[in-house]
Amino acid sequence: MKCNRFVVSTLMLVLSGGFGLAADLPAQRQISVTGEAQIEVPPSLAMITLGVTDEADQAVDAMRTVSKSMVAVIDRLHRAGLDPDDMQTQQISVSPNWARAGSLSSSNDRKITSFTASNTLQVRVRDLDSLGEILDQVLQAGANEFRGLQFGVADPAEVQNQIRGTAVKDAIRKAEQLAEAAEVTLGPVLSITDHGGGGGGRPMAMEMARSSAMPVEAGQLSFSHNVSVVFAILPSEEVK
């Protein structure tokens, strides 16, 4: 019995001593900041999504007309100098068009009146100076549907690499200002979290137009990058 009491007393002493040591450890003081960077660059390419749509009484007739027109569009793009690797079919579809059979009061039955077929193609244009002319040519070749235009850069990762370091420098600048205002001394970096970046081109809708050399302005693309950096605050006794 005495042995058990001795063990319990020893354990309590060790635990209380451990808590005392933990309480004596100073809490680590930190400064956490977010660094940001932005850059604007001219686009180096454009992505256009175009298509051919046709309606006919029979599905096979609608698809045959669409396929013939799309072949003409692709051939025109080849002649304009576009690489086949820069063209990709996005969607091919055919769907029925329904209508009510009889009067609205006498019947709720429906019947197929026609079929609509479509073929959608995404095209990457690397020579932006020729973009307006290419759009005009595909219209003449038979494209009757545009689903958007988006500008971009060939290597977005390279753009992010350019501004990642700038974001870190921005975090250092902010931490130094905070430390000076709080009258403390900034210590070493404890952690850096890279949140990545964003930006670039956003898709824009395009209205159908039949004009020679459709005017298109590329403008500038905006990219951003963000990092979180945690700095230690040096204890006053370590400041010289």
C-alpha cells in the first residue's frame, strides 16, 4: 500500500514539474503577412470556339450538311496556315425538334418535326495579327455559330514564375513595416505558403457578323500571385 502511494506521489511530482516547465516556455511571437504581385502582359494566342449548325427534316440530312460545311471550314483554316494540332473537335450532336400533334385542347401528344445537327470546333490562333482575317474566312466557309473568344499566353507558368518572387518581396516589405510600427525586431522566416496565382483571359461572347477583316483588339492580360509568410519576432534579449 505504501509502495502504491509512493508511485502515485512520484507521478504527480513529475507531472506537476512537466506542467511547470511548459508554463515557463515563452510563447513564440510571430508576424503573419500575405504578399501579392500583379503583372500585365500582352496575349500571345487566342482560342476561338466556332461551329456549324443546320436543321433538316431527317437527321441524316442535317448531319450531312453540317459535316460538309465543317470540312470547308477546316480546309479554310489549313489554307490560312493553322497547324492541325491547334484544332480540336469539341462536340458533335444531333437532336430532334418536337411540336404538339393537333390542337392544344384536343391532344398532348408530341411529334418530331425536324432535326438539328451541330459540329463545334476549338481553334488556337498563334498569329494574332491574322485573327480578324481568319474569323472572316471561316464565316465565308460556312461557320454560323460562335461560342466565344479567349486570349491567353503560351506558357502561363512562366508568367507566374516572373511574379512569385515579387509576391515574397511584398510580404517582406509588409512584415518590416509592421515590425517597425510595433517597435519589435523581425526575425527569420518560419514558413512560406504559396497560394498560386490566377488571371489571364476570360471568355467573351461573339455576335455573328459578316464583314471583311473583323476588327479584334487583344489588349493586355492581368495575372496575379499570392503567398503567405510567417516571420518570427526576436526576443528583446537577442536584439543587439
